[in-house]
Amino acid sequence: MKMQAFPQARQNAGEVGVGGLALLALSTAAEVCEGVPEEQARGFFHAIGKRMGALEPLEGVNDASVLRARINAFWQALDWGEVDLAVGKDSIIVEHRDLPNNIAADSEGHWAMMLLAVLEGAYDGWFRVLGSGPALTTTAQWKGNTVELRHGR
């Protein structure tokens, strides 16, 4: 893999400039995904997401619009897009868009899998801090260029 194969600066939503940290993340994702079973890899990246989410403490937030604003400020500071929240009777649905999901030289899809697990971990951690019980789960899936996360039963 040659550095010249990577794009430089992020110009549009969905693109990412692969600088040193992004190259490290992509290489780490590939190494983990190719070295351990998928469930273990997802667990590792889920834990990374929880750790990242803990950097934005949400204790005491009790309003969906404040929650959305705080989460958006966190992701926007990382240039990781923005979210919409929908609070339903049985679940909270998060639509996370404009993620850096177009990584050069990732034909195996490790980056996309890593992003799902990292986001699951971050959101699951946030919802648990806000009082979510153990019977509720957080799941994520790609829907086009958007990640849809669902926290509920």
C-alpha cells in the first residue's frame, strides 16, 4: 500500500483525508479484522466506541433536543457527521449521516465494519449513562451512506 494511493484532505461529506491518524485507524481495523473472529473484532471496536463516547459526558441530559445537540457537537468536532434522533414508544432511532465512509484501499470493508461497532459502542454507552436498562440493546446497520442505530427491545 503506497501513501500516494490515499486521498489528501476531505473535500465532501462521505470522503475522508487519510492522514496519519486515519491511516493508523484503517491499518488497525484491517489487522484486527483479519486476526480475530468477527465477534471479537466487533467487541473490540464496540469498547473503543464506549471509550470515545465517555469523552462527551451526557449525565443529566433529559431532553431529546439537548441530547441531539450535544451528540452533534461531539461528532462534528471529529468531522464524523451529524445525527437526527427519533424517540419512539419502544426505542430511540438515530440516523447518523455524513460519516467518513469512503476510505481508499479498504476493499475488504474493515473501515465500514469498524465504524458500525464504534458507533454502537458510543451510543450504547450514552444511553446507559442516561438510564437505559440491561434488557435494551443498541444495534447499528448501514442504510446507504447513513448508519441507523436503534436502542430498544
